[in-house]
Amino acid sequence: MRHPLMLRGQSEPTGGSRLTRRAGMRAAASSASAAAVGLVAACAPGQGGGAPSAATRGPVTLRYALDEIVPAGQGTYSEGRQLITAAFMAPGGPIRVEIEAVKPVYAAILTQAAAGDPPDVTMTHPREYHPFVNAGALLELDSYLKRDKRNVPDVVPSVLEYWTRDGHTYGLPNAHAVQAIYYNRAAFQRQGLKTPDQYEKEGTWTFETYLELSRRLTAGTADTKVWGGFWPNNTLDIQAGFLWSFGGDLWDKTLENTLLDSKESLEAIQFQADLTARYGVSPTAEERQQLPSGNGGTLAAERAPTEILMTTALGMLTRAPFPLGMAPMPKGRAGRVVRGAPLGVQLMKGATHHDAAWEFGNFHAGLEAERIMLGLHLAVAWHRSSLGSAAFAKQLQPWEDAAAYTESVNTVRPTRYPGKFSEIDRIYSAAFDTVRHGQSTAAQAMAESKPQITALLRQK
């Protein structure tokens, strides 16, 4: 017997006839299960988490907290998680999963945990699970990781490192993305320029080449302007790939001292800011307001011939009316050091059914879940057995480069997030904007913000 996919917090459909809550749940279950069947060839026990083990006694109902519940066909992380949940329950078994939609998701879950009624499972970005650890709300997964022989040994080690803090691991990957450069081939062809992937094959795809191309591709004025080096991000961890490739870093190994004022870090910060302040190949804050919102939107609207993006933005690009291409991130003096961004699934410490929650969480990190996320074009492979495989390449768009993704995954440096990262990032972003707007140099901005950042790093 198949267990239904139970949904809490789902609003009733509008227009036409009204569905009862029970009928709505059946409809959602049918939609999610059908889509899951289309993406998952089989949900065989033992494959990347597989069906519940015999050690799990049931029946058990798990509460799974997400930020939203969406209809099928959205191509979002939320839809992916719903499809994975349906696939987990498709074979039948003692574990049922009830999805709860809560907003604002992290604050709501922390409130539930403080009240002694947390969900069994939730999800976070690596930068945002630290408040849960600080509150003692997450379950350490060390003992489960040591004894799992089906999935964990196949996960790329650097992906698991994102969820490690103070020697303990608090999460499993539910998706993985890497920074790469995506571009409009037609824009390069019109100017007779070599493309980034051609430079990569020649061994000359560097940040110097990236800047040269950005200047040559920038053209027009006002509403017709095209920015050849579109890079509007002022978020510290999103900029980390630049800092690492230039030989810099965010902080030292103790996470108590910032390295943003090192010579190499300052060069990387100034380089990024100069794309706007000095060269005009990336838009100002005012110019950015006229451009489409969302990652990939400016490239898709042909206002930028290149854009550095995470894999998660590809859903928007698949609708672009021009031929696409991709290449890995350029190399700096330290080589190619790539920023990744996994999303993860966590088990709540105050919940009751830890073993069952582990079965479900480990399935979320497994090969079947990976295939679902790849099918939605939301991730790159995070299993060693998948990278470089024909099955992985088959899931990609014709213009994507499986070898480039594989190399990027293998050169990812996991971002080490201090507990006060959100506060640090606000200080850094404001400081970086003064450099990007030509109001200060990188050295001046980092010297001014260093005392505040250091103080936050040392707060435990």
C-alpha cells in the first residue's frame, strides 16, 4: 500500500469548485507521485538511502518543515523536495511524511523547537543552520554517518564539510550547485570573439581574460546598454570564489581573525568593485533597478552577454531565445578555486523519531534524490559515482559541459561559516558598496570594517 503525501498549510485552490482538504491532499499526492515516477526510474531499497530499514519500527509519521508547498511544474527546490518525499514513500513502508509549510521558515522552526514541539526534519542553507546549532536544536549525525554504508561513502567529502561545525556534522546534502559562467554565444559571434570555453581549452581562461572580454562586450547606453561583466553581488560568501582564486580568504582557520585585509583579498575585492567603479562593465545600483530581477534574468533578457551563476538559475536560461554556452570559473593566481552552495536536510534534536528521520534524511541525500534534482536542473551531482558518468551527462542541457561541472565539484572549497555570519555579511556588503561606488578603496573599506568583523568572529 502506498502512503499518501500529506500536506499541512496548503491553501485551497481558487476559482471553480472547491476541494476538501482530504481531496486536496490526495490530488497533491497524485501530482507529486506522478511527477516523481517520471523523474525516478525506480526507488529500490538500498539505493542512496532507499526504503526504510528493517530496524525502523512503525508506523511512524514524520513532520517535514519547508518554506512553501508548490504545485507541480514549478521547477523549484520546494517542488524537488516534494517529489523526493513522494518517491521515498512510493514503495510503501512504515514511515509516512507530513510536509508543513511555515514562514518565516527558520524563525518559525526555532520557535517550535523552543516550545518543545519541533518538526522531525527541516532544511537550510549552510549559512543559516548556525542559529539552530547555537540553540541546541539540531541532532548531531556523527553516529549515523559512521555506520551508513549505502550512501554516505559515495557523497563528495567537500559537500559534507559544509555541515560540519566544532567536529560534528549537522546535515546531509539535498542539492549541490557550483559557480560557473554562462554566456550568450550569439553575442560573441557578432563581435567575432572567442568564447570562454575556447579560452579554457587553450589554458588562458583567467580573470584578466574575463575582464578583457567584459570590456569588449560592453556597449550601448541607457535602456539599450549591455554590461559585458555583469557582477552585481555584494554578498561575502558569493564573492568567496574571487577571493580564493586571487589567493585571499575570508578568515583564518580559527574563525577568529578576518583575512579580508590581506594583500590578496584586497586585490580580489578591488577587482570586483572596479568592474563597476572603474570599467563600467557591471551596473551601478541605480542601473540595476532597470534590469530583470532574479539570477539569470539579465542574461536571459540579453542585457548581459555573460553572467556568473549557480546551477540553480538554469531553469530561467532554458527559455532564452539565443544559443547558450558555459565555462568554468576563470583562474586566478591561486588557480581555479570554486565556490559551491549545497542545500541540506537536518534532523531536529527535540523530535521523537530520530531513526526514521535519518532514513528519510539519508534518502534526501541519495542517488534517487540526486536524479530528481538533476532532472529539474537545480543541481550538479554530489555523488562520486555520478560525477563523470554518462548518466550525469545525459541529465544536462546539450550546451552544458559535464566535464567542467565535474572539475568544479572536485575543486570546490567549502565555505566555513562563523556563527555570526549574517551580521558580518551586512557589514561587509555595506563596506563593499562604498568601493563599488568609488567612495573608498578596498583597503580603506576593509580597514574601517575590520574591528567590527573581528569582534563578531570572536563572539561564541
